[in-house]
Amino acid sequence: MIQALLDFLRTLTTPERLIHLLSTALSGWLGYATLTAILFTETGLLVGFVLPGDSLLFTIGVVAGAGQLNLFVMIVLLTAACLAGDWCGYLLGRRAGPAIFNRPDSRFFKQEHLQRTHAFYEKHGGKTIIYAKFVPVIRTFAPFVAGVANMRYRSFISFDVFGATGWVVSMTILGYLLGEVPLIRRNFEKFVLLIVFVSLLPVVYHAARGILQRKPGLQAGD
């Protein structure tokens, strides 16, 4: 079961394998619907953090550049899926947030992820909704935490539209433009890992800064 899931995730982030999947089992509208549903799950369901986000969008851009997907249609669908997922997470936080925060850890649910996102949100406020789009794991939980914190719905939407659109467009266009570069195609998996690493740098930076600020003799602004 786990091996099958890992193999499927690898298919989603490997252009040749994704092209083969879209031309066989998921041809036509079914492929568009499946990719849209995957992104909705990654952003809208609290267990979706295990799914690829940045790397999936980049790969979709590469596949679109190869003529297997319509880039404009994919951007529209993926942006809509991201927004719908975020709004579901927000509403879930408003309705069931307190109970979920008290839920014990399980195989697919970790309090650590929620607490990390909550601390990130408390520090950066509304701009976290935009910023979190480019950070794995935090991207999944930020809308939920915004709901728990009773962020005004109008404010949440205004930040979220900007963040979701910017994230989807930038990642897919990047893949579309760079997908045919020989160096990148020869080292595609390494480049995908580089994208994930770069997206995690803000988390590493703030974690390191928090550790340094807790050391004796250092002030919060240092």
C-alpha cells in the first residue's frame, strides 16, 4: 500500500511518467480532473500535506510545455482547486478547530504540524496566507489555523486569492519555461528536490532565528 502510494507520487513528479499516465489511464478531461482533485486535496484536507505541491505544479508546467496539457486551462483549474481547498480548510477551522487542536497524534495527523503553523501565523499575521503558499506543510494548515483564529472571512479571501494565484502561476510557468532545458531534464529529480529545499528555507530560517533568540543575552530583534 505504502509502496504503491510512493510510486504514484513519483509518477506525479516525473514528466515522462505523468505524460504516459495522461495519455493512457487518465486521458482527456479525466487527467485534468484528477490533477485538479490532487491539488485540492493537498491544500484543502489536513492529511493532504503528504501530497506534492510545488513539485506537482512544476511538473504540470513541464508536461504542458511538451504539449500534453493546456497551460491556461490548467492554471485556471489549479487556482480554483487551491482556493476551494483553502476555503474548506478555513471553514473547517472555524467549525471544528478547537476539537481538532486537542486531538492526539495519529499516523496521518501530527500536532507538531498544527503548532508550527499556528506559531508562524501568530508571528506574521495575514501575510502568512500568502507566504504559506510557498512553504510545504504550512501551506496545508495555514487556512485551517486562520479559521481557528477567527480571521475575518473577507480578509482571508483577499489574502488567499493573491497567494493562491501567485503560487500556481509562478510554479507552472517556471516548469513551462524551464522544462525543456537539457540540463534540467537530465537532472529533473534533483531539480525538483532543489525546489522543495528552497521552499523550506523560510521555515529553516525562522526556526534558526527562534533558537538564537532564546539563547541567553540575545534580544528578540537581533
